[in-house]
Amino acid sequence: MYSLSSRLKAKFLLEEGLSKSAVARILGVNRRTISRWLTEPNGPKKRKRRTHKLDPYKATVRQRLCCDPTISVARLFEIVRADGYDGSYSRVRDYVRQVRKRSLDSSISW
């Protein structure tokens, strides 16, 4: 990741009349990087959040975890599977870890 100051230096040097190759040598980057900086002046575009098969069932998982924090991931997987989820066990497991970690972090007060 390059800093904004590198981009500004490149822009300044290009406006001074130096070639892209010369600017790249001065800044220690590839010439294609300089070209990309010119086409993407505000940095790379943000990627859209990817949807997952578990997304429609996340509310069910959170609700069950609120009611019974000790419920197993296997049991939660069975519940969402019965509701129509056809994804993998590991996706449910990873999401449960994430939710439990967040609830644990919010419950700790120093």
C-alpha cells in the first residue's frame, strides 16, 4: 500500500514534465503503478460485500445464542439446516465464533 504523499509526489513530478518511467525510478515503484495512480486518483475502488448462504439465517443464530449461550455449533447447524440452509458447517462455526467473541468483548468491562 502506498501513501498519499507518494501519489502527490508522482503527480507533481509528472506535472514538472518527467516521464512515467522516470517518476517510477525516482519513487521506487513500477511504471504500471504510476499509470494506475493516474487512472484511480482516489485509490482503489472498495469491493462490495459478498453475500453468503448464511446471511438469511444469521438472525436465527444470534437469537438462539442470546437465549442459550452454551448451545453447541452442531445444534445451531441442525436448526438452520431445518430452516432451509444448505451451506457448510464451517460457515456456521465461523459465524458463531465471531458472535460469541463480540458478545464476550462487550461484556468485559475494565
